[in-house]
Amino acid sequence: MYLTLIAFLFFSAFPFYWSIVVGSRDNSALGDVPPPLTPGGNLLDNIQRVFDTVPFGQALINSAIVSTVITFSVILFSTLAGFAFAKLNFRGKPGLFVAVVATMMVPTQLGIIPLYILMAKLNMLGTMYAVIAPSLVSAFGVFFMTQYLSSALPGELLEAGRVDGCSTIMLFWHVVLPVARPAAAVLGMLTFMTAWNDFFWPLVVLTPEDPTVQISLSNLASGYITDFSLTLTGAALATLPLIIAFALLGKYLIQGIMQGAIKG
């Protein structure tokens, strides 16, 4: 079992390590036989070239803002909606839930043109609002939190809270959110990764002078001759925030996965 885990860790971490190896050498080192397996001495120079070639610092800030706002918004609204669908009774609940789930089956590409026209009418094109606004709520997040809270949140706990005088909002804050924390961490990690790696929609609505990380990486790889050392240096820099996010949420992420596995 340990050999399997070590092999899985090796194959998972090697692409990131290889990015650092290539990013710390000249572009010509890729043609060496045998290929280099240890980092070289040009990493700092290549990092400086990345920031000189494209507005990478602004792209990191833009992606951090977009991903953070979208992640917190999706967690909040998905938990609220999931609580309502899982534990509250209101008119039209089954039909509304089916409508939410049905939106997951619509291809994203079908909504690009209407969404672009809407952003243009709202004068949001070329701003971060155009990237953030369409992703503030996620149908998958609502479905995910509904399924989790249906099994993890006992009705007796809510009844006890109501006996103690809690309103619905107070129940959500003091009872639902602590119970939903492991699932919220999983949803937050998935949402942050999706928003961070999103390329197509930011490319459509943002200007080249104010890009996100993925657009900057695409610009680094463009041109008649691709400088792979420069591109992979940027890719390694773009991966670091995801590693930090996983380090912060890893405990809750594993807790949520293990809780789901035990329930299954």
C-alpha cells in the first residue's frame, strides 16, 4: 500500500517539479540528452523575465480577487440554498430544485453570447465585475450542499434550536454553518480551482492589459518560437496559490471526503 502511495505521489508531484527544473534553466536545456533532472541556476532570472514579458503581477492580483470573491459567494449562497432545499418547507420546492439541477445540463458555450450582451448592457465589459458576476452562484454547489445537509444535518438539532428561540437566520449561522464546514471546504476548494483555471470567459470580457493568470500564461506560450522555460516558470508560479489554498483547506477537505466515504 505504501509503495502504491509513494508511486501515486511521485507521478502527481513530478509535473510541478519538472516545471521548476525547466523553469530554472535555459530553453536550450530541453534538448539535452539525457534530460536534466535537477534545478539549474536561472530560476530568479526566468521569474524576472515572466514579470517583464507580461503583466503577471496584475494577473495574479486579478485572479486572486476573482477566485476569492467567487469562492466565498458560492459557499454562502450554496449553503443557504442547500439548507432551504434540504430542511425547509415552502411552496414549489421540488420544482425549483429540479430547475436548479437542470441548469447543470446546459452547455456553458450556449450561454456565452447572451451573457456577453448582458454584460455589455450593464457596462461591465473590461472589468472584473464581468468575470465575477456570472459565477456568484453555482447550480452544482446548490445540489452538492443540498445532498450533504440532507444527510448530515439532523432535524432534531434544528428543532432544539427553534425551542431555544432561534430564528431561521440564527439557525443557519449557529447550527447549519458548523455542520456544513467539511462540505463547504470541499466546495470551496473545487470552486477556487475552477475560478483560478478559468480561461475562456475572462479572455472574452477582459482587456489584454488587465488579464487573469491563465490569459497571461497563454500569452507567454504564444509567438513564433515558444520559450518553454519562460512558460513553465509562469506555470509554476500560477500553481503556488492553489497549493497554498490546499494547505489551508486540506484538513477540512480530507475530513469532508472521509465523512462522505463513511456515510457511503
